[in-house]
Amino acid sequence: MSTLAVVEEILRETAVPMSVREIVERAGARLPSKSKTPDTVVARDLSMDIKKKGDGSLFVRTSPGRYTLRSLATLPAPVAAPPADATQLAPTALRSHNVTPLPARKPAAPAAPARPSGRSDSAEGGGYVS
């Protein structure tokens, strides 16, 4: 059985997006590769299949390092309803704990000017000083 066949079987069983590490842990000895780094083998095989086959691939990357079956990714995800008192709870909770909003971030400092290169009197040249 190929690596991708084992991965497909595992993703069908779980029906949720999984990380490569989770896939490898569930697969265990079922993986045909006896590599010391099975994570790398699975990640490579999934990435290459998606890259070569595009929309024809059985697999889809849901986020960096997480994969699922394309057929499962197209199903609508169940939407959890927020608690009934969620809109009233948050402002009260913030007031009771004296939480203040964070200040706006300062813009990044400009980059330092480049040092002239090729100077023999600098210690950064890596050469010997006599």
C-alpha cells in the first residue's frame, strides 16, 4: 500500500484536517516507508500530489502543515452558536477586571545605513590586523 493510500485511509477515518505529525502517529507501521523521518516523507508525498494534480488531487492543504481529503473540505462546517449572554458578558467582564485596550503599535524604525565595505581599518573584515 502506498504512503498516500495510507494517508487517505486515515483522513477518511477521522474526517477532520490533521497535521502531518498526527497522520504519522496514527499510521504507525502501516506506512510503507521505513524512513527515519516519516513526517518528511508524508509531507513530501502530499505536497507533490497536490502540486502535480492540482484540483484533481484527493488531498487539500487546509493550513500550513494540515491536510484533509478534498471531498471532506467541501462539506459545510458546522457553525457553533455563541452563548445567549455572550454580548452582555464581555463588556461586564472587561470592566470588572479593569482591562484597558492595548496602545497602538509604533511604526518600525528605519533600517540603519549600510556600512561601507572593503575598509581595511575595520575589525569586521575577517583579516589579520598587524
